Amino acid sequence: MASQEATSQATPQKIVVASLNPVKTGAVLEGFTHMFPGGAYQVSGVSVPSDVPDQPLSDQETLQGALNRIKNARSLEPDADFWVGVEGGVNPEGETFQSFAWIAVESKEGRTGKARTATYYVAQETANLIGGGMELGHADDLIFGKTNSKQHSGSVGILTDDVVTRTSYYIQAVILALIPFKNTQLTFSSNKSG
């Protein structure tokens, strides 16, 4: 189990990210500290299945993967304050694919927030490999001569020369998924985890 912390005087809130990928745990920590400055957080990652294909191929499948990750992380680590699922996916559009990720957050009280990252199109060379059954990260490694790029800059970082890193790409969506937790006096339809 990987762990990261942002500290203050308060007892840290325990956040379990349903992934051991340091990009995802780092983005979740940054998102929480931006949305709730001054809070104390202990972020740890756990390895759990998404119960969807390794490369989700639709918006719905990708969101379901993020929600499944929360459910599986909560079963493994039931004593957390928050569970977070981060699932990257692609959506076919003609001969190419749009790339994006879904972030889902659930609190111990059962409140849920969801948000999707911005979308961009992958290169045709990448689309050809994804269409042949390869996962986006593996396709990028092959095309760009990288190793395990999904635990570093990711596809978005490679294509933007790290103007947008995979971490920065996720942070905004984590913040947006936290809107229901910042505005607890309001009701959001995203408060349903299914």
C-alpha cells in the first residue's frame, strides 16, 4: 500500500485511492488540498480490480470502472473517510478515439461525487493499436519508445510535451468531483454511486 500525506494540526482524513499508481494518488492529494486548504490528509493506494476491461472503450464503461474501484477499495479498506476511483478510458469516434478519465469519490456517509476530465483525440497510430486490442498506455510506450508512461506523464503528457501532465490532467477533475462535499447543503444527482 502506497501512502502520501498533507499535514496540518488536525487529525488527518484517510483517503483510499483505488490504485497504486503514484500519478493517481498524487492527483487525489492535490485535488483535496486545493479544494479544502488547511485540511490534513493521509492518502494511500490499494490495488483493486475495476471489473471492466483493462482498456474501457466507452464513457459508460469508464465511469463504471471508477465506481467499481470505489466499491472494491471500500471492501478492502472499510475504515477510510473517502474512497476514490480514477479510471481512464477511450471512446471510439470514427477511425480514432477520444481519451478521457472519470473520477469518482465516495465518503463514509455515502455521498458521491463524479467528474470527467477534458477530452482529447489520440494520434491515428495510437488509435490503430487500441483498435487492435492494446491498452492506451502500452500503445504510447510502443509508439514513443517509453517505459510505463502511464505512471509518469501519460498520453496527455507525451502529446503536450508535459504542458499538461497526467497528474495536472486529473487534479481538476478530482476538484470537480469534490463539489458535492464542498456544498453539503445542496443536493446533487451525482450523489448516487451507481
